[in-house]
Amino acid sequence: MKERVSFLIILFVIGIGAHQLKAQSQVDFGVKGGLNLTFFKVAEGNFGANPETATGFYGGLFTDFNIDNNFSIQPEILYIVLNDFNFMNAPIYAKYQVGDNLYLSVGPSLNYFFDFFTNKFKIRGDIATSYNITSKIDLHVKYTLGFQEITPNGLFVGVGLKL
């Protein structure tokens, strides 16, 4: 419980800071959430014949720092709930516009597992794509690849809303 309260305080502070930055520069701030599928007992990058899958949900905040018209840096902080365990996922994306309203993002993903592993901190790699339906709403899909066999891989499908 203490960890969850700390997480909510961190989200609040990040939200206030991002809102202040938005007023001063080319920064977008928003919320996102959706469905998460996590694949366990998977050899690195290989789904295998019968991977164990857990279905859950995620929600969190993102900030998009626009570098130029086609490139931005987008850090996120997401809280993920899967069956009996929860974790935080904090990717830092290099986001590039590859087409009209279509974006490709790639970057490291910092993860903290509250109640699953002995070694609770894991680094994974993310690749994502998003499509802006409107200037405020996007649909996104991302795949998170664990670099160690014990680190689960994940597929995220959701919606983002710029505030």
C-alpha cells in the first residue's frame, strides 16, 4: 500500500511539472491506458509453443517533448495490473513521425515489479507505433521485450489523450 501511495504522489508531481512545462514550450502532456498481455516462460524474443499469458490493464501519464516537426522524446510512467501482481513501466521513447498522423517509437523501458521477482528492477526494450485519430486522441500498440528469460514480454494496446 505504501508503494502505491508513493507512486500516486510521484504521478501527481510529474503531472504538475509537465503542466507547467506545457505552458512554457512545445510540450504535450496526457494520459493513456488500455489492455496489457504479458507472456511468461518465454525464451528471449520467442513466443514458443505454449507461452503462459496474463491479461490485465494499464494506465498512466506521458509527456511529449517536441524536438522538431517530426521528432520528439516521450517519457511515460505507467502502472500495470496483471492478475496477482502489479508493476510500474517507465519507457523513454525516441518518437519519429513516419507518415501522416503515424508515429514509430523505440527506447528503453525501466520496470519495477512490486511483488513478483526477488530482483524487482528490470530493463526491457520497447518498440511502439501510434496513430493520431485527432489532435488530442491516439491509438497505440507497443511490444516490450525482456532481455532475460525471467523478464516477461508484453503487448500493450490502448488509447492516449493529450490534455
